[in-house]
Amino acid sequence: MERKQTIRYWAVVLALVCLLLPLLRESRYLKTFTAMELDSTVQTVTTADSRYADPSYLEAGLFMYGPGVYLEPGSFSLTMMYSTDGAGSYVEVYSLGWLNEDNTQGRVLATLTLDPAQTQARVDFSLDRTVDDLEFRVYYGGEGALTVNTLTLRSGYLYWTDPLLLIFFVLALAGLLYAAARRGRPQAAVVAALIGLALLASYPLFTDFLTVGMDQEFHLRRIEGLFGALQSGQWPARISTQHFGGKGYATGVMYPELFLYFPAALRLAGASLLFSWKALLFAVNLGTAFSAYFCGRRLMNSRAAGMAAAIVYLLSPYRLCDLYIRAALGEALAMAFLPLLLYGLWQLLAGDAGQWPWLVLACTGVFQSHILSTEMAAVFAALCALAALPALTKPARLAALGKAAGLTVLVNLWFLVPFLTYTLKGGFKIFGSHVDLHQHALYPAQMFSTFWSADPGLWSQSLGSLDSEMLLTLGLAPLVCLGLLAAGWWLFDVQSGPRPGLRQGVAAAVVAGLCLYAASVYFPWELLQRIPALDRLLSPVQFPWRTLAFAAACFAVVAAAATIPFRGRGAKMAVLGVLLAAAVLPASSMMDGLLASQVYMGQTDGIAHIGGNYNEYLPEGVNDETLAAASSALEPQSELEVSGLTKNGCRIEFDYTAQQDTVVYLPLTAYPGYSARLNGQTLDLTAAPDGRLAVTLPAGSGHLTVDFAGYWYWNAALAVSAFTVLAWGAKTVYERRKRGESGGAAVSV
């Protein structure tokens, strides 16, 4: 880029940033509650937004309470609009679940006196911890009439850092585009196009609300649980702090959360939950675009091929359904790495075996995203290897496979060891599930549907009807890809001799067809599930239509191959235009319908708004509702005096005095890996009948500390993985410098 062009470019970027500055006003918490949003202790006279009370039917005391607000640490003010004829009325800002040092619950955070001479009152207060049950308790003084109108809660500015982070991301994307432009116009055009595609696939995120998604609640809780765990000092985080009233849930052990550290870091930086979730989804779209482009570009040695793969894969209706309608974050993350998996497998089995490190990256990405996708990817890779078995028996390819497999295990050992510890111990609800896969297979009529249905559902229905079934389709683009591939190679490519890309395209089309067959009603799932060992392996997959993810990735390769025979820039642009139109039709129909669907949460709604605790990773015999309803304070089974009590995530400390040995139920879910120390000495921990952790305290006094420590070999596995990543990275840098490619070693786009 020339100096004048650079100045103009950054001037445009600065102008765009200035347009975003008004968003700073949204960094403040501001919400008004009407009296009708609070509960009343008596039947009252009401209007659209007020409640009225007088001595004829209400004695002095609690009049209204609610609504249970979620607030994070910060400074706040409460302003109330009212009218009253008598003295003595007041409002308490109260947190019911606030755990005090003496093991009692509930705390008054501020008191607002209602002066009969005024119609507006204000009180300031601050929070040094997150609360999810803040109430405004209105007390009637017993004299005259009292009318409550509205209560307005506001914070200071920069309660959320969303606008600042948005500006940072805009500058980061501008920097990425600028770096590409310095390497040449073609690179800049590709990066700009991929960013544009990611924005196109993300436009449902450009609102101040979220619509309903099937698994959205679970993944939002995972983000908040990881955020809370990191706040409390867990590293790496194993136990979520935002399930079952703060008692904890072992998502960090049983479900990979590596990529959730990004939204959790945004939460630590002051972002709202809404912004953090949307930033993650945009990052998934952007990463998927670059992944698909890389696969097509490298396999076909063509930028147009890479762009075709990115268009078809990024805008695949099934992928968008995963992201927005199902909100299946784990599977959507895994799909971002499937193009890399295809590229790595092709190079290992039929190309340059020296490219095996890409297979390590792909397998790690899939594994750290979603366990079920990992299981399916392993079966997929095994079948591909079986089909290419003669090539795989060659020493060079066999050695590459060994290196890829060994390095993948070492890199992921930090998660794999804890996961296997719990899995081998067994006793968790998830291991006893059974799903009739055939009942959730697809009809051929579903697989290439193009437009959003009139009333789409959030579920996979059993066979016999498609009423209110979610949109499970690859859309029109795969058929267009096949047509272009045939037209290009058999109608327009008249040259004799080798046809680069045809082999990959045909192979991808065949594999995609097999994936569609596996998702269809014609595949004999019911026969396979009659074999107990296979049933235990297949049931966790739940839905055979998950194979559409692999079909979509294969069709991206078909799209890339379809561009090769069309010679000339104009012809290739025409092909890309046709593919874009075919992909945008179902994608935009789906996303437009999504925007018009039910609103789920807004910016001011936090974790308290989110229902459902889920129970797959609870020990067998533990009822999730019972566990959630259990006390969030210490529950001694005999007399116990407590002082200095603190609970920070999964860590509890307190001093006690007891006249006799006392069993205490702790507000922690009883998972293996907790440790208890009394005055420095280890105590045994057991499980209470309701699933909480229990400890027996000896008579006398002492200081008890309970924390989740895991096992020593978990830390050893973490050290091995960290050393492997650092050593591998250092080796890569050294080899590139040794080849004299340190200035241009990066993969060209």
C-alpha cells in the first residue's frame, strides 16, 4: 500500500469508528420497572403501571416485592416515582440469597424512605459481587394512601464495555485487511470477501436481543459458569459455578470448553453476556469462512475454488440451523474445523503426507469443540482410511499417521485425562441414554429444501410428519455444485489429459452421498442398534442427521472443484455468482425468519433470566430439581456455630464450633476431586442424599477449607500438553527460519 492509500484507508476506518461512538450510551444499565412487574401481598387497585394501597384493606408491612434482578458488581441508583399521604413507607433493596459470614442468607443493601412531601425518591448503593435475585421490597407505613408507579434502576457509565470492545474488533478486522493489502491486491480482495461473507452469515446478530435457540440456555450457562470459575481462581476451569444455585456442574470435565475461554475473557473484560455470545458466534462464522477457503484454495490451488468452498459451506442452511435455531454451539464449532479435516485426510491418504500437522490442528479443533462430533469424525476418518488402505500402508504415510495421532493425543491430554477419569468411573446419567436413531432420520424431501417453513420448530420430530420440525437441509447449493461440476468437466473442458481437481471433486461428491444416505430413512440404523455394543456406541449420537455436517463440508470441496474447468476471470466470477445466489436464497430465508421469531433475552437480562440446569453430567440418582432447590448455605445436621464464612466459586472456608461430631451438607455438588482440610489435616468427603457434598466435622472448633483440586495426574497431563504445544511451536518457527522463509512462511490467501 502506498502512503496516500494508507492514510485514506485509516481515515475511512476512523470515520467508521466515530459512527460507533454513540453506542457508548448503551454501556449503562438502565431499566424501568412498573409496579405491575412486582408481586403484591394483597389484592390491590391497579392501573396500567401503578398499584394503590390504603388502610381500608392493608395494614402496615410488606406491600410489594420483586422482580428478582440480575446485577453484576458496580455502583447503582434506584429512583422511585410514587405518591403517599402518610409517613412510614419505605423501600428496601434486598438480596434474598446473599450468603452472610454467619451462614445466614439475605441482606438489605439500601433503604429508600418515601417522604409524603415528595413524589420522587432516590437511593445509591453498590455491589461487590454478582446477585441474581435483587428485589425491591415496598413497605407500607399504615397511614394514608400509597401509590407506587415506577422504579428505575441505573448504573454508572461503562457498566458494560460492549461499545469499546466492538470498536476494538472493528479495528482488529481493519488491521487484518490492511495486513493483507500490504501483501497485494488479490490477498486483500480475498480477506475482504471472507469478512463480508462472515458479516452476511452473522446479520441476525446485529440486534440488541437474542431469539430462542434450542440449546442456547445450556451454552449461555456454560459461558457464565466458566466466567465465574475463572473469577474464583480455577485454572483451568473444571466445575461451572452457575448451575444449581451455584453448587456447580462438571461441564469443564465432561464437555470441552477451550473455545469458551474467548467469551469468558470478554466477560472478564466487562462485556455483557449478550455481547459475549454474539462475539463468539461471529468468530465462529469468520473462522469457518477462512477454514473452508483454505481447504478449497489448497486442494485446487485456486483462489476462486477457495471462495466457492467458503460460500457454499459458510451459508449452508444446516450449519446456520446449528448456529442459530438449534444453538448447538459445540457442533457449530466442530464444523469450523471439518474443512481442515478433509484437507488433512486427503493429504495423508492421497497427497503430500508431509502436510500431516494440519490433521493435528483439525482433530484438536473438533475434539475441543464437541465430543459427539469427535466420535463421528473418528468413524468418518476410519472409513476414509479403509477406502484408501493400500496407500496408507506405505511407510511414509503410515509414519505421518502415527505422528498426527500421537501429537493430537499429547496436545489434548490436559482435557482427555480428566474426561477419561470421570468416564471410566462411570455413574453419570449421560451414560445410560438410549435414542432410536431411525425415528430421527430424514426423508429425501427434507435434504435440499430451500425456503424457511411457515412455522418451524426447534425439535427433531419422529417419523410420520414434518409438522413444526426444524429446518434440516443442505439447501439448493449442493445440487447446483453437482450441476456445475458435471457441466464444467464434461461439457466445457475439452482438453485431454489430466484434469486437476476432478479426482477430489468426484471423491467428495461420493462421500457426501454416503453421508446423506447415513442421514436418511433408508439407512439400517434399527438393525445396527440391535447389537448391544453398537447401540452403546451409536445412541449418544442421538440424531443421524448430524452426518449432514460432513456432507456440507464435502459439498464445499465439490464447489471448489466445480470452478476449475471454467477458464478466465469472468467465467470464474460467474460461477461464484451462481453459487452465491444458490447459497443466499435458503440462508437469507432462514435468517430473516429467525429475526421475526420469539425474543429470548436482551442486554439487561443475565443468567437469572436463563432457565434449565440440565442433568446429563450429574451423578446417577441425583435429581436436578432437588439439588437446585437445596439450600445454598451450609446445612448442619446438628447444632453448629459458624463464623467467617466465605464461598468463592467452588471454594468454601469457615470457622466453626461444635459440641459434638456434626455432619454438614455443603452447597457444592458432590463430584470426585474435591478436597477438605481442617486445620491443615485432610478430611473425608461424602455425598449427601440430595447430591450435595457432605463432611463430618469433629467436636470442638477449627477452620475448614473445601476446594475442587482434581487429581495430581490432571496437572501432570496439563504440563505435558503445555510442553508439547510450546515445543511444537518452537520447532515450527525454527524450521521456517532455517529454510529462510520467516518473512513469507505464512500460507498465502
